[in-house]
Amino acid sequence: MSLKGKVAVVTGGGSGIGRAISVQLAKDGAAVSVWDLNSVSAEQTVEMIVNSGGRAIACAGDASAKIEIARSAAMTRQSLGAISILVNNAGISSFTPFMDISEEMIDRIMAINIKGPMLCCQEIIPDMLNAGWGRIINISSSSAQTGAPMMCHYSASKGGVIAFTKSLGLELAAKGITVNNIPPGFIDTPMLRQSPVDIEKQIQVSPMKRAGTPEDIASACAFLASEQAGYITGLTLGVNGGRVMP
Ligand SMILES: NC(=O)c1ccc[n+]([C@@H]2O[C@H](COP(=O)([O-])OP(=O)(O)OC[C@H]3O[C@@H](n4cnc5c(N)ncnc54)[C@H](O)[C@@H]3O)[C@@H](O)[C@H]2O)c1
């Protein structure tokens, strides 16, 4: 599927799922702006893309802070052009019993996981409206579909992402802009490796007897970003190896 001529922003593109999405969109022909808090890892993703013949830039910054979002968007427009694809992937997780979750933890997780995607959309949608074409893909989580103990704040923030996707999808449906979300489930990334999840045990109980790969998410994301997915909006496209069948 060709994304030639498109400019994509991937937040959290310096690691795991965001890196695989950045690489896949570039492989399909998009110029990719890799946004990440971690400038070193964002540059590494850019290097991977450029070494394979693609076009990419890195923008270091906090994808939940309005001023930094505006700065990264301006840099992207200047280097690559108007933005046509936005992947809101940056996120943080945390495992804490509900009664021990502090107000600061709630604020931080909500800021990065749900406020950030909303602010990025507000910054970038004007480019899409001008073009009469756009693709927004939000990375939510299967924990919002099933519930997840010790993750009340995280799963609530990701549930917000799913509801936001549907509402924004309806608002933009007549404008040539689609808004969809992918709730990953059990994907082998630094986030999963740093969590208390018993990976081997989860593999044994998973239908496909394996963890997902970041590339599994990237393929679905590239499809939702394509021309061919133009009649799909508001969708929750689970990529979880059959772990969740809503
Ligand atoms: N790995 C899984 O099994 C899984 C499951 C469900 C949902 N997810 C979601 O997928 C997304 C990617 O997760 P991952 O597993 O690749 O995680 P990861 O920790 O490997 O990568 C996340 C990246 O986001 C960046 N980031 C964090 N906060 C940021 C901010 N405020 N601004 C800019 N960049 C920021 C980090 O620096 C990092 O590079 C997240 O939204 C996560 O919640 C992952």
C-alpha cells in the first residue's frame, strides 16, 4: 500500500511499537517525523529509516505539552511539508493497586495517554482539513477492553482514547479524515519487558502461544493510514493474537 507523498507524525516513535510504525510507514513511502521525549532513540529510528532509503526527521519533545507539540509540528512542516497522517502512540503504563495510586500518578498518566493525543490532534487537524484528507490512528490498549488489575489509571486513560476516537471520527467523517484506534495486547517491547508481567506464563495461556511483535501493530497501522482504508472510521482494530474477542 503506497503512502507516497504523505507526511506522517508518530509520537513515541523512538521505541517499541512507535519505532516499528515509523519504519513501516516510511517503507510504504511516507516521510516520517519521529517525535519522542528521548532524542537519542528518536534519532536512532530516523537513522534506521534513512539507511533503508526513506525520509525522516526527529523531533525531541513532550507530546503532551502544547508548546512542545506546536514546536515539533512547525519543525515537521518546515522540513517535510503539511502533515497528513498522525499516529498518537506515545504512552506510559504503571502497575499499582488502585488504593495506592497517587493524584500525581493519575495526572501524569492522563496527561500523556489521553490529553497528549487530543492536543496533537488539535495541532495537526488544520493541515488535514486544508488537504481534505487525513488519517489519525490512536494507540489505545486491550486493557481498556478487558479491564486490568493494578492498572485502573492506565486502563481508564486508554478507555478515554477509544471513546475519543469514536467522537472525533464522527466529527471529521465528512471531511475526508478518518480516526481509528488500535488496542495492542501483549506486545514484546521495552514497556512490556519493564512491567511485572510474567511473559512466559502469558505466552502459555495466549491462543497463538506467542507475544505480539511491534511489527504486528505496525502492519495494522499502515493499513489504517492507507487510501484503501478510507471508508473505515471510529474503529477499534484489536491486534492481540486472539486474546480479546469483543
Ligand atoms: N507493549 C504492549 O504490550 C502494549 C499494550 C497495550 C498498549 N500499548 C501502548 O502502545 C504504545 C507504545 O508502547 P510500547 O510498548 O512501544 O512502549 P515503549 O515504552 O517501548 O515506547 C514508548 C515511547 O514513547 C515515548 N514517550 C513516552 N512519553 C512520551 C511523551 N510524553 N512525549 C513523547 N514521547 C513519549 C518513550 O520515550 C518511548 O520511546 C503506548 O501508548 C502503550 O500504552 C502497548
